[in-house]
Amino acid sequence: MIRFAAIGLDHRHIYHMVGELLAAGATCVGYCPETSDPRVLKGFQERFPEIPEVERQRLLDDPTVDAVCCAAIPRDRASIAIQAMRAGKDVMCDKPGITSFDDLARVRQVVAETGRIFSICFSERFVVPSTVVAAKLVADGAIGKVVYTTGLGPHRFNRAIRPDWFFDPAYFGGILTDIASHQIDQFLFFTGSADARVVSSSVGNVGTPDLPRFEDLGDIVLESDHARGTIRVDWFTADGLPTWGDGRLFLLGTEGTIELRKYVDLDGRPGTDHLFLVDRHGTRHLDASGEPLTYFRDFARDVAERTATAMPQEHVFTVTRLALEAQAGATRIGGVTS
């Protein structure tokens, strides 16, 4: 089984990246303690006390390390990934893995030169059991051909615990580059689209006027040659919700619909991963919370066997390009400034 290192402990997503790789049978040989947020580092050490602290360059120089997982400040992720790939390692980045067109071109070039894997962990698909079940249903033709998706990605702001870089798009790329990459990934995946175009997009600052560069609201309309999708992302989850966001995905098929209430069923059934299926037979609620996750196991196998079962490499680049295009071309609403 593969051996990996953790470099870039700036976002809490590093916890599930490392935890799920360990659960898939991989071995973490060490982590680099460099961080912009000591709270993330402390949380990592509490969760994984058995993983040793190792200086970054030693991890990169270690020939027994097969892969690197990275949740650094978003602006820095591409450079760390390039370093790792040139050192002969495959890479799993937190989203957004890339925050500029220049970095996208650089990463593409290094992947082509080295043959290494550059993967982005789109956690709203890969760490959500209900999306795994939905994928199986769609593959089995349960709702026919998926022709329209609606993806909602609300998040709780948690302003008091955010590091300074969180509020500056120069560091995280903007709300569409960052959050909406999840929904772009899901649109392409569930509609079976190899590519798409951005029909329209907007970003806004409508609730945080004291942070004029921050974007707290965004939307995108996407279109492929056979499907269409709408996306809304925001930082307005109210404190009364018992989780960080009421993330939902709606799939419209030619023979039925699927709705995923990923994290909470509002004032309804307890727990997470509620899937609602409507087809010619009627309506059903499926508790998908026990479905095993597959991305991390598949990524580990891809590293070992040089395959691409977790996610096609071109899909990673297409999602990233569309997110960057949506961000760059967005209409600006509210008080947001460039």
C-alpha cells in the first residue's frame, strides 16, 4: 500500500484527506508543521498523534513517499504540488487546487512532463456518501439521462476563527474559484459532460461591507452540449442550523429526479446523507449515510497501479478552468471591489 506525506496544514480539510487515506490502508510517514493557522495544526496533532513531524524538504526528498496531500493556503497549493510532482510524487490537493490561469498552465505542463497524478479532493462529492449512492443510481439509469443540475453550496462564515488570508481573494481565488468548484465538478460528473461553457456568473458582497474585497455570494449558469446547470454559493448559513451548511444537489433526469440533502434534513429526519428519488414507481427516501466512500481507496490504487479510477486527470483541469473563467467573467453586485 502507498506511503504519503501531509504538506500544507492551513485548512481543516486536511483532517478528512489524511483520515480517509489512512482508512483506505495508506501509511502517512509524516507531516510538515508549517501553517498559517496554529489551530489547524493543533487539531491535526490531536487527531493523528502517531504521525511524526518531519521537515518539508525531507518529505519531498524521501524516495519512499509515493504521494503528498495538501491543504495549504489556496494560492500556494499549485507550487507545492509542482514541487512534489517534480520530486516524483503524486498529489491530492484540497479545493481549490489552483487559483490562477498561470498556475493552471504550470500544473498542466508538469503533469505532462512527469506523468504524475494531480488530483483535487472535491469533498462535497468525495466525502459525501449520498453522492456515491446517487452516482450508482444515475449509472443504473434510475432517472434516465441527467439533463439539468442545481447545486447549492451555503457555508457558515465562522468569521472569528478564520485566518487573515480567508478574507482576501488574492489568497483563495474568489468565491467561485473556491466554493463553486464543488458544484462545477458535480455538474460535469452527473451529466456526463466532458466540457461546458459559462453562460453567466456573478459575485457579490451583500452582507460584509467592512470587508470590501470579500465575496459572500456567487452564482453560475453552465451549459454543455446536452445539459444545463445552475449553481449558488454563499457564506450565509445561520447559526441556528446544526451543521455548517444545508448543501443540496438536485438532478433532473428524463425519467425522474434525485435530491440530495447532504448534511441535514431541515426539521425532518435526523442525520446526514438523505437521498430522495422520484421515478415511475413512486417516491422514496434512502438513508445513504452508511455508503462507503470510494475516492480515497481509488486514489491510493491509482498511485500504486498508475491508473485513473478516482478521477480522470482532464476532469480536474476542466473543473478548474471553468471555475476560473466564471470568476474572471463574473458580474459584480453589492459592494464587492476588485
